[in-house]
Amino acid sequence: MLQGERLVVVGWLQSLVRDAQVRGLLHDLGQARSLVHAAEGNSRAFEFSTNHTQNLLRRYAET
């Protein structure tokens, strides 16, 4: 490159959950929640799975 300018973007992502196994579990629960919501909308099963997913996230998240 003889002239002009070069733009560079540097980013960083870090998961709140350190344990890969727990991250996988939370991902799977999120997928299940999406399926329940698509089939039933805001049903009791969807609320139940949402509450437990959030409780697990609070338990394992590191800030």
C-alpha cells in the first residue's frame, strides 16, 4: 500500500459464564425456550423455563 489509510477495528468478547459446560446448558435451555415460545406463546411452560434459565445465569455469571 503506497498511499491512503488503513482502518482497523479491534474487539473483545468475554462470556459472563466461565464454565463451557454451563454455557452449553444455558444455550440449550435458550433453544428449548424458543421452541416452547414458538409453539405455545407466553405459556406457563415458557415462563417456567425462562425463570429457571435466569436463575442459572445469576448463579453462574461472573462480573
